[in-house]
Amino acid sequence: MLLIQKSDDNFLNYSTVFIKDTVFYYNLHLFVFAKTLKEMQSTKCWFITLLVALFGTGSWIAITGLWLEMPLLIARLPESWRLASRLNVVIQLANLGPLVYWAALKLRLANDISGTYAQLIVGLISCAVLIFGWQTTVSIGGSEHSAVLMACTFGLALVDCTSSVTFLTFVARFDSVYMAPYLVGEGE
């Protein structure tokens, strides 16, 4: 009985330390953001700050929206309940994006500006195609598949996975005041 209580105490101690560390990190993040807000008040650049935060938000909002629409997609698409699993695999494949971007940087085929523009274009095209073609299916091996949805999800996930690498270096070119709003928008 004493050993169990000791184990529970250790668990509570570790939990308390974890919670304290998390609260400290959160408070530190808020302190840095508040300091940045004071700097922004002095420079009167609220509109640009809002745009920078929206720029950070744009990298993940489309994928989040897809997951929010999942009950409707499951009801209307031929994959039915398998759709979430397949989309998850497609999203995980997009994690190759940062590796491809790194290789393009090393081979001098891209820089942070061209990478950012490429991501914005891929995201825009993926969203535009999803608007009109999300229900389009293709017959593969005698069964229907949502190929357009999968391809557009890959494009959006590519933007989501690679944005932390490209957008951060892009925003770093600007005044340091904009870094905290960008990170708040990105959800870091």
C-alpha cells in the first residue's frame, strides 16, 4: 500500500512539474507577445500585424477545415469510413515536402522567397480545385476513388508541412516585431 501511494506521489510530482513547465512556457510566450504588442503600439502597425498573423494561419487552416468537414465527406464519398485513414496517409506523405525543399536549397534551385511563393500557389490551386471538384471520383480497378480530393489534400498538406521551414525564414526578413504575430498565427 505504501509503495502504491509513493508511486502515486511520484506521478503527481512529475505531473506538477510538467504542468508548471507548461504554464511557465505559456506565460513566457505571452510575455514575449505582450512585449511585442507594446512595440507594435508604438509603431502603429496593427494592420500589418493582422496580415502577418493571417499569413501564419493560412498554412494550416485548410487541412483543419478538411477534418471539420469529415462527417459530410464520409457520407458522400465512395471511401466512406476508410476516407479518414486514406487522407491521413496522404497527409503523412506530404511530410516529404521539407526534405524536398531542403534538397532544392542545397542544389540552389530555390530560396525562401521562391519557396514561399510556390507554397502559396500550391495552396491556392488546391483550395480552388477542392471548391469545385471534391466530389469527383475516378474508377481505379473497378472501384470508385476520390482522386481529386486526395491530390488536393496532398497539396494542402504539403503547404502545411513545409510552411514552418519556408515561412519562418521569409518572415525573418522583416522587422522582428512581426515574428510573434506570425508564430501566434501558425500556432507554434
